[in-house]
Amino acid sequence: MALTHNLGFPRIGAKRELKFALESYWKGESSIDELKASGAALRQRHWQDQAGLDLVPVGDFSFYDHVLDMSFTLGNLPKRVQGFHGDALDNYFRVARGRSAASAEAHAGSGGVAAGEMTKWFDTNYHYIVPEFTADTAFRLDASRLLEQTAEARAQGLRVKPVIVGPVTYLALGKAKDGSNRLALLPRLLKAYAELLEIFAAQGVEWVQIDEPILATELGADWRHAFETAYHQLKSSRVKLLLATYFGQLAENRYLAANLPVAGLHVDAVNGRDDLLPLIDHLPVHKVLSLGVINGRNVWKTDLNAVLDWLEPLSERLGDRLWIAPSCSLLHVPVDLASERKLDAELQSWLAFALQKLEELKVLAVALNEGRAAVAEQLAANQAALTTRRASPRVHNPEVQAAVTSIDSHLGTRKSSYNERARKQAERLRLPAYPTTTIGSFPQTTEIRKARAAFKAGRLDIATYKAAMRAEIARAVREQEALGLDVLVHGEAERNDMVEFFGEQLDGYAFSQFGWVQSYGSRCVKPPILFGDISRPHPMTVEWSTYAQSLTEKPMKGMLTGPVTMLNWSFVRDDQPRSASCKQLALAIRDEVMDLEKAGVGVIQIDEPALREGLPLRESQWQDYLDWAVESFRIAANGVRDETQIHTHMCYSEFNDIIESIAALDADVITIETARSDMELLDVFDDFKYPNEIGPGVYDIHSPNIPSQKRMVELMQKAAARIPAERLWVNPDCGLKTRQWSEVIPALSSMVSAARSLRGA
Ligand code: GLN
Ligand code: ZN
């Protein structure tokens, strides 16, 4: 009998209940007990939703982040929050969110507290709080959270499987603040884990899921060794461990993983199918093998018959040792498709959110255990939906496919070299040295948001809406002229979101109403769904850009989102490679670039802030991704004349290790975030001679502080030590949409003065 289980459930709630409960508590509008009650109610509901499974996860619920939960369970609190007297949950939020020195609590004597650093969880868009270590980090187990939740789930009559982050992944994801070797902490850490497992055993827990996703990444010899040390030490525990790996293939870690002394192994069978047969050959015969057969990272219906075709023989072979589950925690998908009111029925029939994925899992289990005939109806319905999807003219557009097939290298290549282009652009644009510009958006005021929402809801007619947006554009142009900026922007008032704005105007994209996925803490994103071949039925930005240009003599920058960012911030098709979808997006953006050029726009910026996010987990696969990502950008950007200046923009990610690919985009100008990191990001230019123009950000737009002219000049001087001054631009780190006009005006005014003083020097 194949057993069913789940690795984790989305905690935010189908209607983002947790988000609202958290934010209300943080604002002081509700009590901590009310917040805790909301958490308990959500857990209860989510367990109810999973009640049909043989084992339900416990401990996957989190008020902010599951890695931070583990830090608290292990008693690994940063020194700055130790000795806090009060509710432990408040202390937890202090690490999660920080606390300013000006807060009431600080006045009571405890001072400000810096938030823990946050970073991306593997290749997902979820962000975790980085565990902090020093050479003298001590661990002190606090199992209360896990025990309470175990008891709660049992009270619902469920068979539970506590979920914890494994010791090796926990160490690997953390940072040693004092530069010490965090692996040296392993023996101490393992004591805490052993203690925890004993507590579970005493509670009669049979299985514990121990997550070690770093097994799907390239591991050095010391980390491989740590796995052996860790699991040999934990093997004496009386609970059975299900070692869970996900997000990709085990590949070269296959033998290591198969032979660790645990009772069961979970692998991602969606991304790691090639691994399976060799893995099974190496798996000791007493071990449970849990196969993640349903994609926990995407929103498409599973092809159940196709899965059964390869799963049935394995089920024969493994018998009771086979478990089935989603590939990873369902944290990365929305909760319930049934909430959607606006997605059309056909499109809905192709999709599965978390609850629907669990239904699929149950159908698979019945088919394996009782034969396909027992679920003939469900299998037929699944087949029918997939058949329509495969054949649908909404998905397949022969014209788009032909255009992709006929892509050749000239499409992505500028007519002349950068030097030649730079000469013609200088003649056309007549910019001073150290030209100033901004990244695109200006403050999104309440009036702007209200107008957009009213228009969307049909309460505002199109003419009134357009007039309101035009007034905002005119204001942005006026302010920029008064400030004396050199290359202006229209301000992006009409855009809710840089992907959604374009996705809504492209064929092949759909938008859910409740398809929220947690990004970090209470923050969620609603990735659009790229379901079909992408085409652009009409120009998307030309009207706004040409209107803005008509108001000024200065060059007006057209503003677009690049194909790679569109792709990386969407749920994308599973029926063709990501590279194919990316190239379709590239052709659509290219059409827009060409239309802007035709309309007389001389500077066009194509934002790619998410370029780095698409990098595969294994470095050995990076080049392949970078090749098609760079090609896609080039297709979008490089059809223009020499005189048209192409800008790109990137921010908030390391890009030093992919600098050659960034240079290969061949944008005339790149603006990047550097102020926040004090120009640290520019170190790469010591060794790598970046060939084109660069605008290193001098204004940290995340801070309400107004940077001084002096500070900006200093930052630019740091840049000029590495990059020839004639190729430098002066600009903020990123868009200004989250700031207020009252902050932006003095900050940009200092920036313009800084540029003027640099020119004088
Ligand atoms: N042009 C966008 C803006 O200014 C860029 C946003 C981003 O980099 N994420 O808001
Ligand atoms: Zn940015």
C-alpha cells in the first residue's frame, strides 16, 4: 500500500488571514492572544484540509519563517535579543523585523534591535531569516512549539509527522558572524537535535521529517562529511527519520543520500526523475522511499495517467516502502483554486493549487493501491482537461512559434560596436558629463492607487482615468525639470506592478484573484500565470511615453520590464522549456522597443532585476541558463538603431559572479544598486573591465534618510577609481515608488548638485 503524506502546507491562508492577523498585531490593533488564536485556527483548518492523508505535517506552520522557528527551537538567538523578558513570540518578531531605537520598547531601555538578515530560500521566491553563528554559539532546545502543535493535530485525530530543518542544511544556510567555521558547531548542534528526537519518541511520534534540501546542491567534501557525521550520530534515536530533499536532482549526492542511516528518503520526482532508477538500485532494502510526484512549485494540473505509467512498476517493486507526496512543501503555491471567480472555467480546469494537488495525490494513491479502475472517473476528467490544454489554440499560436524558430543571431546583435554607438548617442542626446537620471518610478501616492483601483473596478471611466494618470506624468516631468535632471522618466504611475502591468496586456498571460504566495513574513506576491504562447496585440507603453516626451525638450526614457524578469516572476508553463517561454517574451518586448523607437523615444530602459534569481541551484547549470537569458534580453533590446540608447537596471542581488553575462547583454548603460552596500558591489570592476556605461546607485531608496551631496560625491569618487569617469552616470539605487515626494525632492536635488560638483572637478 502506497502511503500519502505532505511535506508542508501554505500557512498564509487562502484569504491571507495570517498576513492580516500579523499586521493588525504589529500595528497594535489586536492582542498577542488574538494573534495566537488566529494561528491556531489556521493550523486547525489546514490540518482538516489535509485530513485525508495518511500522515500530516506538523511544525510547518510559522508566524514568520520556518528557519527562524528552527533557530528558536534550537535556542540559537542572536546575542542582541538574548535576555528579553516578555512573550517569546515578541522576541521572535524582534529578530524577524528588527525594532527601531525610537520604538516605545526602546525607550523602556532595551534599545533598537537590528533585524536578522533575510535571503532567498534556494531557488524560490520565499525568503528566510539567516541563522547567525559565532564560534561560541550554544544551543538550548525549546521543543514547546513543536510539542504544542503535535498535541493540537493529534486532538484532531490525525497521524502526525513533525517537520524540522535538518542540522546540515541549518548550518549551511546560516552565517558565522565572526568568520569562524560553522561546521565546528556540528557536534553541539547534534546534541540539541538528538534531544529533540528523544522528546518526540517519548511522545510516541513514529516519523519525523528532517529537511535537507542542500542535498540537491553541489556539496564540498566537508559538507558531505557533515552529512555522514550527523546522521550516524542521530541514528540511535527511537523515532524514524524521513530525510527530505527537494528542488532538484540528487545527482552526484545520490549515493550519499541513499546510504545515510535513516528510515526513509524523500526525493523530488518532478525535477529528479532521471535519478530514480539508479537511486532505487542503491537504496537499502529496508528503507522507505517517498516520491514527490506532484509539482509543489507550479500551478498546473498533474498528468495523473502519465505519472501512473512510470509509478506503477515502481510501486510493484517497492510495495509498502513506497510513499507519495508533492515534490516539496506546498508553501510555494496558492491555497485553493476554488476561490477564483474570474479565471475562466477552461483555464481553471488546467490548474491545481495546494488543495487540488492533495486531491490529485489521493487519486494517485487509490489508483496504485486499488487499481486505476477505482478512480476511472477522476482519471478520465484529468485526461480530458489535459487534452484540451494540449490542443488549445489559446495555448498554441503558430505565428509565435514560427517567430521563435526563425530567431537568428543578428536579431540580438546591435548594428555597431558600443564605441560607435556611444559617439552617435552623444551627438543626439548631448548630455553633460556624469549625466543624472532615475530608475523609473516616482512616488505612488494614495491618489494614484485610488484612481487605478477605481478604474479596475469599473468605477472610473477610461477617459477620466487617463486624464488622472496624465496629470501625474505631467507632475513628474515638472518636478524633474525643476530639479535639473538630464534624462527624464514618466514616473510609472499607471503601473501597479512591473510584471503585472505588461502581463495584463500580453496574450498568453492570466491573473488569479487569490493566488497569493508568501514571499517573506506577512508579504505575499501573486505571480501571474503564463499559460500560452506570448504575443503583444497592441503597444503597451507608447502612449504614456510619447505623452511624457511631448512635455519636455529633455530626453524621456521609455521604461519596460525585461523578458527574464517577466519569466522569473511568473508561474510558467510546464509544457515547454523555460527558455522557450523566455524567447517568446523577448519577441513581444522587442516589438514594444521598436514601436517606442519609431515614436521617437531615444532612450529605452529594460529592467532585469530578477536576472540572477533564475540561476539554477547547481553552478554547473548556470552557463546554460545565462546563455538563453542573455540571448533573450538581447533579442528584446538590440534591434534598435545606433542612435537609440538602451539602458538596463538590476538591483539587490550579487552580480559579481555573473558580471561577464551582464556585460554580454551589451546594454549601452546599466544602472545598479550600490549605495546600500557602500559601493561594495563595484569591487568586481577592479578585475573586470566593464565595457559600457554604468550608473552605480548613490541613493539608498529603502531608507527614509536624505543622502547628503557630500556622501554622493564620495560614492561617485569610489566608482570613478574603477570606471572611467566619462562612462559614469549618477542615479538612485532603484525606483522611487515607495518613497514620498517630500523625501524624493531633496534627495534628488542633492544628487543633481553632486553631479554638478563632479563635473566641475
Ligand atoms: N523601473 C522600475 C521602477 O523604477 C524598476 C523596479 C525594480 O528594479 N524592481 O520601479
Ligand atoms: Zn531596482
